[in-house]
Amino acid sequence: MSGQTELFSPPAQDGQALAAMQIEELRAQLTRWAHAYYVLDAPSVPDGEYDRVYQQLERLEAAHPALITPDSPTQRVLGSVLPGLAAVRHAVPMLSIRTETDTEATGAQAFDARIRRELGLAEGDPPVEYIAEPKFDGLAMNLRYEQGRLVQAATRGDGELGEDVTHAIRTIRQIPLSLQGEQVPPVIEVRGEVYMRGADFERLNQRQQAAGEKLFVNPRNAAAGAVRQLDARIAAQRPLSFFAYGLGEVTPPEQGGPRFATHYALLQRLKSWGFPVAAEARIAHGAAELAAFHRAMGAQRAALPYGIDGVVYKVNGLALQRQLGFVTREPRWAVAHKYPPQEMVTTVQAIDVQVGRTGKLTPVARLAPVFVGGATVTNATLHNLFELRRKRVRVGDAVIVRRAGDVIPEVLGRVEEGAVRQPYVPNFHMPRACPVCGSAVVREPGETDHRCSGGLFCGAQRKQALLHFASRKAMDIEGLGEKLVDQLVDQDILHSLPGIYGLQVDQLAGLDRMGEKSAQNLCDALEKSKHTTLARFLYALGIRNVGEATAKDLARHFGQLDALLAADVDALMQVNDVGPVVAESIRTFFAQPHNTEVVQQLRAAGVRWSEAAPAAAARLPLAGKTVVLTGQLPTLSRDAAKDLLEAAGAKVAGSVSKKTSYVVAGAEAGSKLAKAQALGLPVLDEEGLRRLLAKEPD
Ligand code: IVH
């Protein structure tokens, strides 16, 4: 390792005392770095540096086993598998919160009115100060620290008795094993929610699937399973996260414990001790601001990296909280204000099959109508035959249906508990013939999807292919939408893609919802679309595995369509990001005479683009570089900067990572710039960007 010296030279003969100091310093440093990485999401050193110091600590500890303590960063995953989980009696009961079932703004008004009444406030009195927080969808956890060290983690259980899950919770990198900073009380219990991020859940399920293990239904269930894992080594493989939001038992102020005036101050202190606290928490005054928070979080919900099922309102002043007190098991000073649930249970009435653009057959469950995710759902996808089999879904079953944001509703799984299955329900089978065109249904070896082999002969595929061809990022034919395509195919007017360019005004004008004027507009749009780019044209053809980005790469690499048509698999794999699967899809597509015929007919109909000299991608100045744009540049719009960079061979990415080559930052650049600086990446302004674009290739 050139130029890098170890922070400490190995211990000499007077070892123990010196080693103890070194070990302590290394632990403090690793803890700070891990906090920056896992909690602040702002790495302060490169991963390699962290690993180097971690290994140095491991070596020192191996040489001095007597100095190993359970709060060392090397000791997150502890040895043996537990026989079971021990019961834990909570020093302070873990309460639940009253839920405001009404999901509109009136939920916030009802809570505020109750608080004002309890506090004896009159109409003219000032608004009450609240904290509004997300209601995390995970499991409540009590973390007990003594002398600043994590000694026990327990689930909520029934509120009085929970389960000891310390071994599993220690593996969560966001949870400090020892508290940072000053003013650490002798005893403090921190309460919060253990959860799994959406992206971590997806990755976990992909891993499970690859290993042939069972899949988890949702992030909540995956988190609950991981927490109750008896083997810490397995728990450590399940990516869990944590948010702190409250306290349990704490040393009283007169014995050296902390004194907080507000819940907000408490959250700030939790943060300074090293806990993740939701950045979304806000102070709100009165019902209107609570309702605004409920609305704002609702709008952000789908984009949040963690799942929420509502928001929580809490009276901010802790003296007021004490004054308000409790009713049975619920505090009067807090309420949960829910969103319409994104998951509901309903029954499967039938299982049908739908045919998509590429001929993929998707099993779809027809459901007893259910209101979920803010809409009534009657159909939900089962993805493919293997998913359906894995979930063991049959007609008559009670199932969990999920609808989140604009995502297509899906069947997550069967409700197993207490389910009574109707006898003699036949298992679902994929049809042998396409339900739309009757062509043979095939499944290639190693593939999960069944496909109709009818190609554009199949009406379902033809409709989807036409819509894709006309879509904005493809040929961009304005006015050629779903309703129109349905009519054109169902009435046997359109049989092929090139047929689009033969459509006549009088033919169109007779169709449903089409007047003379809109028919003329469509014909104009068709004419206009003929002048396009090679990238758009390739994308529009709907070749399997060729998305917008790949189409651009192909166009850039080959410059001319005929060069692409002549390329074999090896030549195709020279293109940026094209591997064997994509190359094979492209070859297979152009090997079929009817596809090359479509291409010829489209060209004959006048579809054209300006062909460029083939640019060997490696000769472009920024080939192989990844660039992130952030903030507002003085003269270039974001799209213009992106186009320039892509034309120079660079890939433009949305987020900063170790792999980023350059970050181009303009005015009001935020966290991306901070992250770039933390990672020590080169940061350019517009001037620097222009110099970079003018550069000769490396
Ligand atoms: S405070 C006395 N804050 O909701 C109030 N709870 O029924 C104690 N939850 O099981 C809870 N997000 O796990 C609080 N920001 C938040 C929360 C939250 C989720 C869960 C908690 C508890 C349930 C309350």
C-alpha cells in the first residue's frame, strides 16, 4: 500500500496499556465513520479506508482478547444460536396510540379540539404547539443503555412483557452500541421503530429468490422475521434500519438524568447521541398545520425510502404532556392519523390471462371489489405462473392486495391463518393457446414468462406494439392513444406498424370520437414523426431488452442502421452496456424476415434520420465516465447539459456514488454536492463542464 502508514505501529513489549489506548481510539474513529455512513448518509472516508482501520482493530483485538468489549464495532454479530427468546418486563410500559380512523383533515381537527378542551383553552387562546412525525411501518423497539452502552433490546410484546432480541438488534448498523457525545445518563431507554427500507426489501427478496428461499410478503413482515431470528448471523444478512422517537425508563434529573422541555428537544438530543431521527418531523401550530403535514406526507409517501401508514401528532411541551396524562393504555397527548391502507384483504373470484406488448402472458386475479390505496381495485397482477404457484393462490382464496401510488395493483399472497379452502378448486394452468389470437404459447428454457408466439399477428401484441411505437420517447405521434389503437386493430384497419403511415383522413374521421379536425391533426402528427433519430427509431421497434438508453448507445455506436443490421453478437457486445442477453435479443429480432421487412416498409413510407459516421464509442472523450448534474447552471438547462454529455459518450446518473467520475454543480446544489465533497470526487461548474467536453479522449 503506497504512501499509507498505519495509524499506530504494532504494540511493543509494554503492550497492554498502549494497546488499550490504541483500541479505544480506533473504535471511536470507526464509530464516527459508521455514524456518518449509516445514519447521516454522508460517508466521510472511502470504504477502503474504513476497512483498513477495521482490520487494524481486528488484529489488535486478536492479539489482546482480554480487551474485547461488546460495544466494539467488531462485535456486532455475536456467536451462538439462541434456543429461544427470553421474556423481558418493560420498566415503563410500551403504550399504543389512539388512531384517528377518519383519513381526511377532520382527523387533525378532532385531535386538536380534544386537546384544547382537556387543557381548558378558550377559542381566542393561541394555537397549541405540536410535533408531527411520520408513523413508521415497522416494529416498536425498546433499547436499554446503561453507562452509555447498549445492554438490551426488547420488542413491545403486549406492552408489559416483550421479547429479548438484543442479539439481532446489535447487527443493525444504524443503532449505536455505545452512545456518542456528552451528557449520557446512567440509564436511558430509547424507543423507536425497526423497519426495512423499500429498496433493501426488494434486494433481499431478489437474493432469497436466487437462493430458492421463501420470499417475504412486505417490508414489515421481513423486518419482524429478522428481529426474531435466533441466529445473529442470519439477522445480520437482513438489512434493517431504525428511527428513534421517544424514551422509556430514564435516570431522573435529580440523579443526573436529562431534563427536556419539549419533545423536539428530545429528538435533537437523540440525534446527537447518534440515533437516526426522521428529518421529516415538524413543529406544527394548531389543527390547520397538522392537516397540512398530513397532506404533505401523503403526497411524499410513495417517494419515501421507508414505509409509513400515517402520521403521528404529539403535544410538543413535555409539561403539557404530563398534565394531559393517559387513558388506560393510550396517552391523551398523542394520536395516529392514518392514510387509506395500501394493503387490503379480498377474495379471488377468477384468474384470467392478459397478453402484453412482447407477448408475455400475465395471470391476473379478478377480485371482489376492494377499496385500497385510494381506489377501488377489481384486478391485480400475479406476475407469472411461478409467482402464482409460489403464492399458492387459487380461486376462492382470501388474498392480500397491494396498491401503492400509480403502481399496478398486485396480489402479495394468500391469507394463510384460519383460511378455509374450498375443496376441489382446480389448480391454475397457463393456456396452451393465446387467449387473444390462438397462437401457441411457449416458454423458453430458463425463462419464467410464458409468451404468445403470434408476434404482430396477435391483436393484443399489435395494439401494444403500436402504442409503444407512437409513444413520446419513441416516434412521438401525438393523438395516437389507446382508444384509437383499440378501434384500429379491432376493426381490422391496421395490421402492421408500417400501416400507420398509410392511414387516411377520411378513414380516421369515421371512427368513434374522431372528427375531421382531429383526423387531420393525427395525419399531420404522423407526417411530422417521420423525421426522427436512429435512437428513437430503434427504441420504437420494441426489440426485447432494448430500452431507451440501450437504443441511444446502439445509435451512437453504429451511427447507421445498416451497420447495426450487419453486426453479429460479438460486434454488438462492443457497445456500452450491451451484454450477451441484449445482444442475442437484437440478433434474434433482425434475424426474422418479417421484422426486417417492417424496417424496410417504414423507410419506404418516409421514416428517416440523419445517419452519422460510426463512432467507436471508446474514442468519445467521455466514454466510460459517469457524471451527475445538480443545481442550476448559469446558461445550460439540465436537459441541454445531459444531451451534451451523452453526445460525448458519458453516462448521466441521478445519484452520487464512489463510481461517479464528475459532479457538475450549479446554484443551489444540495446533498449531492455535499456527498461528492465527502467522497472527494471532482466537482465542476459550467465552465469546467465545457472544458471537459472539449477535452481529447484519454
Ligand atoms: S410514539 C406513547 N411515534 O405506532 C406513544 N409511535 O400504536 C408511543 N409508531 O407501536 C408511540 N411511528 O411502533 C410513536 N413516530 C412515531 C411512530 C410510532 C410508528 C408505532 C409504534 C407503536 C405504534 C403506536
